[in-house]
Amino acid sequence: MFTQLLDLLSHVVCLFLHVTGGGTFPRALSAAQEKKCLEEMAQGSQAARQKLIEHNLRLVAHIIKNGCP
């Protein structure tokens, strides 16, 4: 089950890279930016939620590549 989830995530990451075209992930948010997005998301902001997802794709790719600790 876990390996299937990782396989699915790797496909999603590859699709994201293909769609966005650049082949690179957005930089991680600063602590202040992340805190602001989390606060906005808690108030229902879908844009803040999407920003958090996109800016954490680098972490997702790292976990997929190297596995969970």
C-alpha cells in the first residue's frame, strides 16, 4: 500500500513538472510566509492551501527519492 502511494506521488510530481514546464520546484517558503499561509488556510483560503502544496513539492520529491526516515 505504501509503495503504491509513493508510486502515485512520483507520478503526480512528474506530471506537475511536465505541466509547469520548468523542471524545477518553487523555492521553499520562509518561516514567516509559511505561517501566513497556514493562518490564511485556516480561515478557508484555497489559494494559500495551493501555495503551501506547491512550495513543498521539493520535500515530497526528496521523500520519494530517498524514502522516509
